[in-house]
Amino acid sequence: MSAVCTEFTIPASQSLAKVSAALKQKFTLVDQSSEHLDIQCLDSFDWRVYRKKASIEVTTHGKVSQLCWRKQRSSQCLYYAETSGKIDFAWDLPASRLRDLLSRVLSVRALLPQLELRVRRRYLNKLNKDKKTVLRIVLHEYELLHPATASYKKLQKRLEIVPVKGYVKSYKQVLDFIEGELCLPKSEEDILIIALNALGRQPADYSSKGKCVLQANMPATAAIASLLKQMLQVMAANEQGILEDIDSEFLHDYRIALRKTRSALKQIKDVFPQRELEDLQLQMNWLGSVTSPARDIDVYLLKFPGYRQMLPAELQQHLEPLQALLLRKKRTAYKNLATVLKSKRYADFQNQYWEFLHAPVAQRAELVNAGRAIKSVADERIWKVYKRALKEGNAIQDDSPAEDLHELRKTCKKLRYLMELFQSLYGIKAIKPLVKELKGLQDNLGEYNDLHVQAETLKEFAMEMEKQSALSPETQQAMSLLIRHIEELQAEERAHFANRFESFSSKEVKHKFRRLFKPVKVNNELDACAS
Amino acid sequence: MRIIASYNIKGGVGKTASVVNLAYLCAQEGYKTLVWDMDPQGAASFYYRIKPKVKGGGRRLLIKKHALEDAIKGTDFDNLDLLPADFSYRNLDLFLEDNKKPRQRLRKILLPLVTQYDFVFLDCAPSISLTSESILYAADIVLVPTIPTTLSLRTLHQLLKFCEKNDITSMRLFPFFSMVDKRKDMHRMIVSNPPKTPEPILNSWIPYASDVEKMGIHRAPLGSFAPNGPAAKAYQALWQEIKARVLSKVS
């Protein structure tokens, strides 16, 4: 196992042969092997591997693809897998540590090609008197594929020293020589970043949450417009992924950005003129409803492996007709969705909404909240919705109807969107524990509601399959058992509500909410505005 | 992290060769692997070309925090490290006696490595002593290389009795035949009719092969210089059986 590697950049004017000769003159080095590789770098759309300070590299040998997880600033492969099949998702890989790791990191996200490198590598080993390797040196010569011209261009030459655990002296000797005698500078960036920059790109340039930082005293109109612009960007960034049906997260992120937008426009009143909003809100409601069927089917398909596990082994295979039905429905839903995203109505909505967000602020200044500091507007709204959530939650008893929990779920969703939209006003550190607390409650309410909807929808699917003569007695038995199991889970989830809400409404959490969001007295605020 | 010991009261039964080759195969599969050469003779360290020397000796390893981690050396193979032997290990019994709970000490000092390694292989010295007892307690499973002869089976029986007497669950002891010479009637007979043990003797057996002796010349595991020889293949089969049959039984 190796300790931390060190990489140096070899100036374009210096040849690898010259560097290698100088090292060989000074130390006992043995040429190991050399290799010439075409490497494809993969990552998810939202750069989940990069955010873990790693990179996934694929080399192809005939029909076999070798995948390697390496830490940034090192070419050493930490986890490895081989496959002759497709590599879109973590679950496509054969059972291995890499698959386990990627499953955790990527979850349901697909791997996408980000760039292609060509590298020539030479390996030199430093041996001791027992001919034991005490240090490894790797010389890299990188070229980058420029997609526009479909040609490789020289990128960088690097020298990497890979220490062997327990042989620090050798590492120090070589390090001193490279820095002192060869005067090579340490590489400041990983080769992936150098390559992306050479293509005019930045890694991690997408985030579903956005990076908008608000100032507490910004006028509300401008602040909310900038948040909404960002949400619009998130929606636009995900459109292509939805059209290509790359993974379910594109649509999920798109819908969350849309729902945050709808929530902000509906909840923060008197920032924009109502007459300007009316048509936009109608269009957004339409978008919400036309994106729903595809998302619903995505959810069922994501849950499908779990459904199988709920059944005894002998019945699991009989659930396949349900999967076939879901896949058919998905194809139709995504086809319909693509028609919507390519429609004139959608293009018109985008133009109208863009113009709305970019309209001069002055036109809206007369509205009550338009000129107020965004912090006080956000405080007021978050505090109000939080109090409503507490009130609704406190009213729920063990025998309360499902509708009451559903209402609380909707209120909690609104609260969550508000907290996330305005998080930069409160600081991530302060708001994160409260979001976590809220999420705990939301998970319980969401699961309870979802299980209820799932049981009902599965009953509908079963009827549909019966009409299509796709419901054999075994499949009927499997689905009945599944529905019963889901109903039992729903009852269990209901029983957990009291504990979850108790935690959310604890004295300590209340105190934190009060400290962070409770608005200062109205009079003081008016005074502040007046001054 | 799983701790696998290779142990037998008898010497010269293939304990070290088993550890060196099984650990190599384990590391080749991508598992982070550590071998602790606990035998003062330092044969495993020799095979991996690493000096059998530990700073501060065995006593320091047992009492000093991080001493174990600091003494680890990287081998020439990916994912495979070695904690070398030291001549002072001959006094490991004495050092253990200085501790409050000597039988639990080895497991206690190995546990901090849990985040770094998937498997730790212990290459134990022959004999039956406090150190052996401590190893039997520390290991999740104990592999017992056994030559198919009457005397070796007698020793295996002694070991099983010892475990029973000392409340060490013999369900973690997995004997397998080692250094099997198919030219010998007795070897053939015992391998085909193995004695009954609490855990049945593993199906895979290691042949008596010149390749294993050549490990001393190459100073490397079989997989690196004779991967297609009968002995390397036998170790491969043994490792697959250990994973499939043995590791699934221990939590």
C-alpha cells in the first residue's frame, strides 16, 4: 500500500529521456515496464466522483473495459473493476469494491464521458540491496483529445514519485534530488483539471442547489429574481439529460428547481406584481403536471429492486410483468415529456419567464415587500411557515386521518424549499442541522404518503395488467403480497411519526429555529427601512 | 477487517508458505491486506525481501500506541503490506504476561487497523504457548495446515482438545492438508478419508511441490513467478474455498 504520491510538472523544454537519465545516474533504478493508454475520464453530470477528490478512468482492451478509481494528484489505481458490458451505472459493474464504492457515490446517477486522454507511461523502481522495491517513479506524457478537431494535442509531462510504506528515507532522497537538482516544480492541479481547463471547462460547474449568495440587505425583488434565475439555469441545464433519458436525476433536479420556483413565487408575496405572475404561475402548474407521470414511473422503477426483495424468493420472478409494464409506461411518459420540452408553448414560456426575471427592478418598487431587505422578508416567511408546521404537527393525534399528515407534509416541503433557497443568508453551518431535523420529519411523512400512493397505484396497475391479460395467477399473488407488505410498512411508518415530530418540536430545535429565523420587531424594521 | 491466522503446534507444515501465497492472492483481488510475520525466524519477511527488524522490538508493539502502524512496510505488490518479524518475538510470551489481559492483547492492538485493511494474516511460530493462545483469541478464523501423516493428525487432535479445554471455539479452526505427496500411500489414504473434525477439513489441499521451495530463491509468492504451476493453482483453489466456505461463517 502506498502513502501519498507527489507529482511534478516537467517543462515542455525538458525531455523525459533527459530526466530519466539524470535520475538513473544518481540512484539505482530498474526499468520496469512502459505502457501507452487511451483513457476516458468519466463522472456523473453533477461531478460526484470529482467532489470525492477522485477520478474514474476507463481503458479499453478489445471488448474488455478496465475501470480504475484513482485519487486526484496520483495515477495510482485504488479500486479496480473489469467488464465487457456497458458502464452506465454503478450496478452495471461486476461485484467488486469499486462497484460498492461507486454505488455509494453515484447512487442512481449515470456515468458520463467527460474527456479523453492519451498517456505514455514509463515505470522505474528504486531497489535496495535485497532487490526490494523501496520507491516507484512514474513518468507520464499526456495528450488531450480536442473534440472539435478530433485530434490529440500535447498536454503535459509529469513525474510522479510513489513512496513505499516504511521506506521514508528513499522517498526523501529522491524528493530532495528532484526539487534541488532537477528543479522540477510540484504539479499544482490534477491532470483532469488541467485537461478540462485546456478545453475551456471547469469541473463541478453544475450544482442542483445553485451557488447564489445573497446579502442580508439586498432588496427583496433583486434577491428573489437572482435566486429564480439560478433555478431557471438548473432547469435549462437538465433539459438535455431528460430528452436523452440519461438517468432519473435530470428530471428530479428539474422538478425540484421548478417546485422551488413555484413555491418562492407563491409564498413571498408583494415582491412581484400579481398580474405579471398569474400567467407564469399557470404555465408552471402546467409544467408541474406534465412532468409528473415520468417522475412517478421513475420512482416505481427505482423502487422495483426493493419490491422484489419484499417477496419470498419463489415469487420474485413473477413480478417481472410489472417491471415490463413500468418500462413501457416510462417510454411513453418520456416521449410525451420530450414533446412538451420541444413544444412552442414551452419555448414561449421560457422567453416570457426570462423577460419577467430580467425586467428592471424600478418598475416594481412600489410593492410592499419589493424594496425591503431580503433577510427580513425571508425571516418573516420562514418563521410563519415554521410556526404553521408546529401547529399542524401538534394537532396530529394517533387517530388523526391521513389527510392531516399530508397537509403537514406539504407545509414541511414549503419550509424546506424556503430554508434551502435562502440558506446563504443564514450560513450553511447554522442552517444545516435544522434542515437535517426537518428532513428527518419529512422522510417519515414522505414515506408514509408515498407508501399510501404506491399501494393504491399498484392496485391500479394490477387492474390494468388484468385487462391486458398480463396478470397470471402467480403475478397476481406476487402483487397482492407486495401491496399487503406496503400497507404494513405504511402502518409502521405512521407509528414512527410521534417520535419524529417530538424530535422536530423539541425545546432545543425550537430554540435554534427561533434564534435563526424569528423576525425582529416590526417597528424596528420599519424604522430601519425609513432610515 | 478479518483476521486469519495460519497456525499449527508443529513446525515445517507450510504455515508461512500458506500465508505468503494466500495473502498475495487476497491482495491481487483488490483487498487491502496485511501480513504479520510473528515467527522470530522471519521466513515470511524473507520471502517478501523485507528486513526482519522492528524498531523497539515486540515489547514496543504491544505497549506503544501507533507502534504497530509505524512498523508496517509496503511489499513489492499492490495492496499488500507486511509487519516484519523481529528476533525479540521469541520473548513475546514474556511481553504478553506483562499485560493485564494477555490473551486479549493481540486483538486489541490489531483493531485500530480496521480502517486500513480488509484482511490481516498472522503467520505464527510453531509451539503452544501464551502467544499461541493470544493468536487463537485474536483470529476470526484459524487455518491449520496439516501434513497427512499419523503424527500430524495427532497434533491436530491435541490442538482441538486444547481449544476445547480453554474455551476457544473450535468452530473457527479450519484444517487443510498441506505438503501432500501423492506418491505416498499414507498421504493418499488420509486425504481421501479425512478424520472428523468440528469443522470438516477443507477440500482444497496443497501438493508437495518444488515451486514452493523455489519461493526461497525468487523471494516472492508463487503467483508472481509460477502462477500456472500446480502449487499456485492449489493455493488459488484454497483461497476461493476459504472465501466461499469459511469467511461467510464468521461475522
